[in-house]
Amino acid sequence: MSTAKVKMREKKMRNQPASVQYPSPPLAGEGSSQNGGDAPVSGGGPGDGPSDIHPSTERPKSSHHRSGWVRGHQKDGGSYAKEMPKYISAGGFARARAAEVSAMLKAVTKTTGSCHVFGALPKHMRRRAMSHNTKRLPCRLRDVANRMREKSLQAGSKKKKEQAKNKSRKARRRHGNLLLEFNRRQRKNIWLETHIWHAKRFHMVKKWGYCLGDRPTYKCYRPCYRAMSTHCLLQDLSYYCCIELQGEEDKLLAALSQLTSKKAGPTFAAALCISGRRQGSVVVYRAGCYPLQPLGPVTFLWRPRTPGTTHRQLWIWAHPTIKQDLLPELQSVCQCHEAVLPPVVPVVTPAEVAPTPEPELKPEKTPEATQTTRTKRKRNCKDASGPPAKKILGDGSRSPTTPVTWRSSSTGIVINDLTMEIVRYRLIGPQSHSVLAETLEAATGCDEMNKSQPSSLWWPEHCKDESKMKLHQQQADIFHILKDIYSTGELPSGTVLGLAVDDPRLTLPTKKVKALPCVKQAQEGDEEKRRELMLRGVPEHCCQSLLWEQSVRDNVTDNKISEQELNRMRSQVLVPGSRLSPTPLQGRVPILLVHQPGKQVGHEMSSWGAGWDLLLPKGWGMAFWVPLVYRGVRISGLNMSLKHSQNKGTPHFPHDYPDCPAGIRLQEEQEAELLDKFKRRPPAKRTNYIKHGCLAPFRCPWQQLAEEWELITREGGEERKRDSQTQTTADSDTVMEEEMTSHAEIAAAKPQSRFTVLRNRKSLRLLSGWCRPTTSKGQRPCRAAGVAPLDSSAMMSFVTEQEMSLVWVRLSLLSKGKPELHAMVCVPTTEDLKLLSNKSDNSGPQEPPHRNHFKSRMKRRKKGSKKAATSSAKTEGEGSDLPSASEPNLTTSAEDAKSSSESSTDLIFGLWPDPLPSITSHCSRVTLGWVTQADFSLSAGCGEALGFVSVAGLVNTLFNQPKEHRGILLLRNPTSLHYRFAKINIEV
Amino acid sequence: MVRVKSRYLLCELVVSDRSRLLLLDDRAIALAVKAAVARTHGDYGAALCSVGFSVKYLNAHTGIVFLRLPKRCYRLLWSALPFITSVETRGQRIPCFLNCLHVGGTIRTCQKFLIRYNAQQLHRMLPKCKNEEEKQQVRQAILSCSLTRGNNEALEDELGGEEEDEEE
């Protein structure tokens, strides 16, 4: 019987009289003290005196010996006779009767069964729902019932008491109070400007200090994909952090060159990018340690040169998880350690802020707009009676005194943290330019009357300058040409276009319409211009935008017309529904359009998923968001952006960068999450990963993989060396040399023992050439001519260079099957390859099921815990005679050593305990790596997986494979025993 | 209601030497009953006795026993009870017989009956007392059970009428 059952029974039998008999001598003496006041007699032991013959031993079922029913027949019955009284008296007999009566009375009056109060009521007086509504009970029972009810409520739901809502719903929903509440709620996690829009439609997740939409609540996986490939998908990327660097061009480049390496592709100094015409992307490393310690990928954008000065402005856009590492790194390379404290500004109304239309060199001098809003908010928190709460624009979680600007006295570089200062929307899809063209309209100029008088707004001032208006006209022309382009992917990747546009709310359609490309036949001149645009991109001077100016940004943010005001103006229009005829002067916004490249690598589906990024000054997020949504775009969240990069064949930031700090963190989080999910199932319903031969289903031990492959290649190299020594002497000394260097390198590499991800362009190109013939379906012949053939010496030199590195690969399945997260990438044996060539319908080999060596240990441990007092030494002794491993690779000796330590650590059923055995040789096929993202690819029509494999392992495998099957690997899901053939692609 | 039904016999053990009553335990009585049933009704009776038979309560001071018998065959088993002449316990043979006082469908009715019976017995004892000391003790006993009853208001309406009758 379980303890709960025992308790139940005890409760039930509490009032029932137990047998009254003389159990055993010592207990009989105790019996008197357990009387519980039922009987009036309180006396000593049984032998006290003649009057006190049998101090009532009734109710032996009390605290001391629970088993009121004394079982077990004692043999030495004589001893009882001695203890027992020789005779009885009438008084004693009477007392015994009385005691019995009272015991019976108790039993009769107290009903058994349920412990509820209304058990005390006779049946005919019980009413329905008495337990729910205690007022149905008679008064005398109400108190007890209430107490019981409270108790059960507390026990049932351990949730904290709901806080008293002191305000009525109406009061809470009032605008000012609602804003205060919102401001309170975004103190911990930053809200994007579109947060409320998203929160109504999306599953929100708290990630990286932001509240972000993960996926819509409605089903839209395929529609989103369709939007990406045929129309347009919109995403709010405002959570990306912008860091602004200002300074002399050469000094900036000198500082930044420490963070990157030319070997990994174009750097900050790439000619196209530095002119400001293109956006560039680069993987940033810690200063000076190029192959090691990467921080992550960033995109950057230079401001076009202003003639006559070498002062440049650079925006670096980074993922929020990179920012915390990147910012100190940038500060150290630029020697910017002087934090410029944000000036304490008196609260000024936005209209009073004097606009400075001329491009300013030192934006940090101007008071920050955020400052004013923040101080306002603070004041509002203090006295609620003041003016209504101000909406937080920008970073609400940062305290107002945190410095956001750092400058260096030696180099003159200024670093400005522009997090949440600029709104960034991403439009993905071939029709994103038509969506933009339909939504945005180049700003209309202002008439003469407005021009003459000085204004606090930026646009009238801007209009006064003839050259600026000319530039604006040119930009507007280019924007018009953009409409005629057939697909977004036709533009050169990374093109930048600066523009000033009208408030898009003014042209908001009354109904949602799908933006379609205009099919009108263009004139000759337009055709010419369009070709120019497609080939050369936007000319340099047109990339200029006033969005770069802090003062203009602030001015625009502060002078935004509120929705309410706009609606009021609309209601006063003579013809309802018509456009506001003189566009209000406040409604001009400087923006930047940045083209996002689509699929650049590989041969099929090129430029898939290209699109535009729309950069806006803060505060204008919703003003642009709703008009965009009204153009029939689909909205996606984080989930879709992952799929986007997967289909595009680009690594997605935190997931596909296991060597970056953010990637490592993500992997840990993912492991904890998956393990938690796994543990929530009952053990019998869990996947037994041990039997599946899956050592690490929830994480990828990259470090161990790299180390093991390093070991394997070294052994292989030694063997080969011996061979070559016997055969050719010419070859041997080179190998010898390599051997020497490799050993030296190993000695050097050992202490740090860090794996790296291969990002060296040259090595990647070489590796990619070796992997062919493999475009994912293998239809096209290899066209890379200049690749060195894969032979022994080339392989050796390559491997010794890249011993501890992993390489990011794309795998596409040859037949059916859907790869999953953390699937294993394995090397096919020669028999497998033969099978592949023999039968076309063959889907792949099977892994024989493994034995669970930990089962017996688990059982023993369970038993041990039940006994609780068994000697631990015994279990340890037994632990050493484990059933011997079926595979020769399993190091039993290591297991023995482990067993003692493991007896203390917890074994989880179905998972390998922590010190993993050899990863590479655990299964029947040698493991090369794991998959980090995998799904059925809608664009390729087959299962596709992105993952990492060990470079050394891959090169060895490729070398050993016959030419026609080169680049074919096996893929196995952690929950399955079935291997599937997959082709490997490394695309540069 | 749907349940396994049984009969409860409230019996009194009558012994010649009351002090030997204290030696009794429930196990011994169960054995004696089983032996008697086996003797009178053979294997069939013994088999009936094996399921659903138990000694629910025994008071060694007063010699009250609750026997539980399956309802299906309680008459048969009951018929064997008069053949018990002695109970073997703790190495001693106590000559006794069982006097059935009440047959109830639930333990509760037996308990109720026992309360009434005991009270009645006490009242009968009072006039037969030989000396003052005894009388005092018996009186106290009666008072004590009425006192407990006084605390239990719930019981008053059930038992009050009968007790009052007897006291007069």
C-alpha cells in the first residue's frame, strides 16, 4: 500500500474503536497514558493496585503504535498471566463498560468515509454544491467548512494570490493609464514599435532582451513561403542594433581592420562598400585573433563621402547578442574609452528644438530626443496628475544615465550606440520593390509661401537649398524607375538608395490591396535608365540620405503628427475619403532603402529571397507598418526568418555560428530546453537514444568531434608515412616535413584546444571543388576548372592546416526523408555506395540497434534507492562487472572508471551519461558531424539540412570515395535507425 | 447500494472465570470459530469461513466480540457458534461460550446496539452493588458515559429517549 492509501485508511478508521486486549507487556503499561481523556481513569501500570485492575487499555490505536490490531501470537503466554490482574472488581468492570460505551459513541457519531464537514449532516439535509457554496451549510458548520475550503484551495493551486486590481477596467483601459502600464511592462524587455500590433497576432517570445514575435497565431507556413518566393514578406528587424562610428576614414579602417581578415572575404574596406553605394557584410573576430574567437556576422553601411572632407560615418548593424561583445571590442580597437555622458536636458517641447538643417559633424553635441522623453516618463511616474504619459520611443529598458556615446581623444573616433534609434523593416520577395513603390511617395516640395518664412521643421529648410532639391529630384527619379523593374533580385546586391518620402498614412488605401508590379510599357529613355540601374546600381550621390543626421532624425521623430490629429484633419476634408490636399509639412520622412541580396551561392534558384530593407527614424514605425501591411504583404516572425536563411543557403546567425559566444549560449539554452522537454515524458514513452546509438541528441559536442578527427588523421598520416617511406623517397621527406609541422602545430594548439569554423575563402573554394560533382541534384557537370585535383599530398597539406576546424555544409537528400535537428552526418561504407548504384529505389542502410548498457545500472540504482541503506561499496563493486560492450570501440575500461562516479550522478533513462565515449566510431558508420538546421525545403523539393562537419574527416572521406560517388554522405535522424543518402554542398 | 454485504454478529463471551477473559485476543477467537465451523459443517463450512470472515472488534475486559460473516451464508456459520466450548489462547484453554446479542447489517448498528446494551447493563449493576465503594464507582461510570454523551449533541436525539426511560 502506498503511503497515501495508508493515510486515507488511517483517516477513515480514526474514529473506529480498536480491539481492546493485552498486546504485549511493555505496551500494556503505556496504554494508560494514551487514554486521550475518553475514560476518566488515569492510572499507572496494570499492577498498581486492586482497585486499578485494568486501566483501560482501550484505544491502543493512537500515536504510539499505529497497528491497533495486534497480530502475532506470542508463545510465552506465561508472562501475560503474571502481568494481568488476578481478579476483577465491580467498579473496574463498570469502568470498562463505560469506556467501551464512549468509544462506541465516538464511532457512531462521527461518520467515516469522506472528511468533508457535510459528512456530519444527515443525508436528507445535504444539498448540492455545498462544498462550493458554504452558505448552503447550517451555520454551526460554516466556519469549519470555510477553513477546509481555504486549505484545499491552497493545496490545490500553489499559484500566488491574484493581486488586487484597485482600478476598474474602464480606468485601466484609459489611454494614459494604459500607456503607463505599457511603459512599466517594457522596462525589462524592450518592445519594438510594432509590439502591440504583433502581440495581437503573434506568439511572442522574450529573447535577447526584446519581446519579439516568433510566429503568427494563424497557420501560414506555406503562404509565407509563397510570399517569399512570389510576392513579399515583411518582417520587423528593429531589434538589430546599430552602432555608429565616426571619424577619419583611414583611422577608422585601420582600427576596424584588426577585427576582420581579408582571407575570409571582403572587409570593411571593400571598394564598393566604402563608397557608400553598397551594404557589406563581414564576420567580425576579436581584435587580432583571426581564425579564432569570432564574434559573429555584421552588416555595415558607409555614409557616402561629403565632398571636401575625409570625415566618414559608418553604421554597423549587429544582432543584439553580438552587440554586447562587439561594443567593448570596438571601443578597445578605436581606443574610445571616454564615455560622453548624455547631457541633462531640461524638458523642452519638441517644437522649440531649433532645427539644424546643415549636416552636423558632431551629433553628440545636440540634446538627445530620447532624453526628453525619458525625463518626461519619469516625471509622470512620480505624479500621475501631470500631463499624460509619453510613449516610449527607443530603448525603454536602458536607464537614462547610461552612456551611449564614447569618444577617443587620440584617434578622434566617436562610437555612438544607436540601438532602437532606427527602425528597420525587411521586405523579402521579388515584388518587394512594387510594394515599396506603391506605399511610398517621394516627398512633395513645399510652396513659396512656406519657403519664405523660417520653420522649425526640417523639410522647409531643406527645400530652400537648391542643390539639395536637385538631389531629391534625382533620387525620386530613381525611385520611379524602380517600379518598372521586374523582380527585386535583378538589382545589384546591397544597393542603397536614400530618399525623403511623404507620410504613407496619407495614401493609406481604404481596403487591403495586393501590390502588383505595373506592367506598363516603358519608353525608350526609361528602358535605358532601368538598364543602367540594374547594371551599375544607384549612383553614389543618390545614396545620401538625411537619415544619417541625428538632428534631422530627432526633428522628424518629435514632429510626427499623431494619429488622432491626422484623423481630425481627414474628417474636415470636404469630400470624405479624398486625400488631404496640402500635405502637412510635418509629413516628410527621410528614409534609406537597402537592398538585401538573395541566394548568391549555388547554381539553382539564384537570387531567391532577395528584398529590401527599409530604414526609418524611430517613432515612425507604425506609420509605415500599417500602410505596408495594407499592400497585401505577409508578416513573419523569427521562425520564418530562420526558414528564409535556410532556403537561401546562408548561415543564420545564432544557430549556425557554434564558435561564436552567442552560438555557444544558444546551444546551451537549446540543450536545456530539449532535455526538459524530454524529461517531461514518462520514461517508458521516451525515445531511447542509447538504443538508437545517438550519443548526444540535444547538443553537438563539436570540440570532441574535432579532437577525435584530429587524432584519426594523425594516425592515418603516420601509416601513410610508413607506406610512402617504403615506396618513394621523394615523397617521404615532404610528408616528413608536414608531419613535423603538424606535430609542432598540435603542440601549440593543445592548450587552447578550440575548434574553429572554416571561413577562409581560398580553403572553402578548394573544398567546394573537391566535393563536386555535387550541385544538389547532381545534374550539372563540374565547371570549376581551376581547382587542384584531390590527391594525397594536397589532402595532407590541407588537413594539417585545418586540423581542428569545422566547415558549414548544406546537405540535400537524394530520396525521401526529412532530416531533423541534430541529425548525424555519417560516412557511407563502400557497400552502401554499391547499393546506391545498384538500385535506384534503395533508400539507405540501417543501423543495427544498440544495447542499453545502463539499463541494469538504472535498475540497480532504483533498487538501491528503495533499500536506502544498502552499502554503496557493494554497488560500486558490482558496477565494475558491466556487460561487455558489443562494439570493440567501446572502451570498457573507461566505463569502469566512470561507474563509480556515475553512481552518484543521475542517469537519465535513454540518454548517455556525461563523459561520452568516442563519438566518431560509436555507430556502424563513422560520424562526421551534425545538422544544426533541417527541414523539408520547399524551394528544393527535398529534405535539406544545414550543418557542420569536421574538415579533416570530410577530406579523408572524399579522398577515399570513388570519383562518381564523391560527396555522397549519409544522414541519420536521432530518433531513427535509418540512414539516408545525401549530397554535400559547400558553396562559396 | 452496490457493495459486498455481510452480517455482523455482536456476541458476548461468557466465561466462568472472568479474569481469564483478559487473556483473549482476536486471533484466538477467529481460530476457535473457524475450528467450530469446520467441525460442524466440514470442508464446505471451512471454505465459506475463509472469505469474508473476520473478527472486527474484541474487548478483552467486557468480552464483547464483533464477528463479520458473509451475508450469503451467515446463518450456516452462525449455527456453528454454539458448539464453541473453549478458546485456546496463549497456551491456555479457556472454557467459554458465545452468546449472540445482536445481528446487524452494518458495524454501525451493532455499535449503536452495544451502547444501549452497555448502558443498560450498568444500570442493572447499580442496585446489585454490595458496598458503597462499588456503588460509587458504578455511578461514576454511568455518569462518565452520560457526560460524553452530553458533549455529543448529535447523539442526543438518537439515543436520548431510551436512556431516559431506563434511568427512571
